[in-house]
Amino acid sequence: MYLRVLRASWLSTAIFILLSLVCTDPISTSYRSLHTRTGISEGRSKPDMTNEFSVILHLVRHGETYENTAGIIQGQLDTHLNKSGELQAQLVGEAIKDIPFFAAFTSDLQRAANTAKAIVAHHPSLTLVPTTSLRERSFGPLEGTCVTPEQRTNLPATVESHASLLSRAHTFYGTHILPLLPSPSSPSSTKHVLVVSHGAYLSILTRDLLLHELGYTLAPGVEVRRFPNTGRTTVGVREDGTGVFLGWGDVQHLEGARRTHLEKENADTAGLEGKA
């Protein structure tokens, strides 16, 4: 009797396991498969060997500067990375060194350019293209100063307008990214593109241009967040120009490292509150 009961128990367990495998939610499985193929699962970045997307953008904010830690507006001041920022740049470069980048663009300001150089150092055949269209928002006479909460919402007319910043984002995207999309008659493999820029600029590019104007969507589990120093935001762009945010502000590469500024407010986003 005991053996018959034991056999019945084993049989029930085997049937349960089989049904669990067969009845797995197909939608959830599809997204897990997508994230695995595109190297986004668990916040990691790996080469995408499929044609799921024509272009995958890897948007990276520059490493930390002294001004970041002090709450000083940098704008287009050519500030440099501090020791923590240099380490962050090395770590993000190491984290994405296996991605086969097709192209790389950076703001010409040295805090972004030096972050980009630390990444591109792992890709000796890749040409890094600096461009002024990726520069941070200009804050005019406020650059190099700290502003009060009242000043953040009442910026002088000398500060670059939201419309001007958005226009620059349009220029960059239309000039450097959209031409990489293949025509229907000439499909190609996925192109990975590195873009290194600044907090306010990336906020306008992602939220205003890609999400609001172009209608890009968020993959399950992805939320709109701030851009921490060397945070990586990943966007898949299809052949038809539609896109999906696959990750936002990923800083897993900084686990265990000294992170002094990740939770502080970015002074250069002054005046952008509530516009996302």
C-alpha cells in the first residue's frame, strides 16, 4: 500500500511540473526572451544578436564632477570629472565593453568626452564623434553658481529655453540616429550606438522627444527616472522608427563603488521640473 501511495505521489508531482512548464504565461515569456536577447535582463548590457531592433541606443550621462557634489550649476562650463567620476567612467566602460558598438557620439564638454573615452577605450576601432548638439543646457550667468528653490522655477531669460534645448535634441536625432535605420528593401543587423551627454539634455531627449513626440513606449518594469552619473538608459528602435525603452538609469556597474552623488538633485535640471 505504501509503495502504491508513493508512486501516486511521484506521478502527481510529475504531472504538476509538466503542466507548469506548458502553461507558462506566453506574454511574460516573450518579454523575458526579448530582454535576454537584447542583454537588458538584470540591468546588464550584452550584444544583441537578433534583428528585433534596427538600432539600440545606449544613453549615458557623464561621470561625477565636483560641481555635481556641491549643487553648482555647470551648464556649458567645461568642468572635469572628479576622482569618483573617473572611477565611474572606468566602471561603466568595463560593464559594456562587450557591446559591438557601430557608432559613438559625445558632447564635446570634457566631463562627457572623458567619460566617453573611458568607454571607447575598450573599442579601439571605434571612432568617437564629439558634437556641440549634445552639450548641456546653457545657463548663462547662472553657470558656476548655486540657485535657490525659488530661482529654479524662475530662471532669467538668458538661460537657454526649453524650446531651444528640444530643437538641439531634434537636430542630433535627425542628423545622427534616424539615418542609421535601414530601408525596407535593405534590412541590416542591429546597430548599437553610444551617446554620452548630460542630465538636462538627456531628460529632454528621452522624455520630450522620444516619449512624448515620437511615442516611444516603456518595456514592462521600466520606469521614468532621473539620470544618475554614468547611469545607462537603453532604447530599442525598430525599422519603422517606433521605439521601446528597455532600461532607464541603470547603475548596477557602480555596486560596491563609492557613490556620492547618485541620490542628490542635479542642479542642471533647474527649470525642467514638471515638464516630463
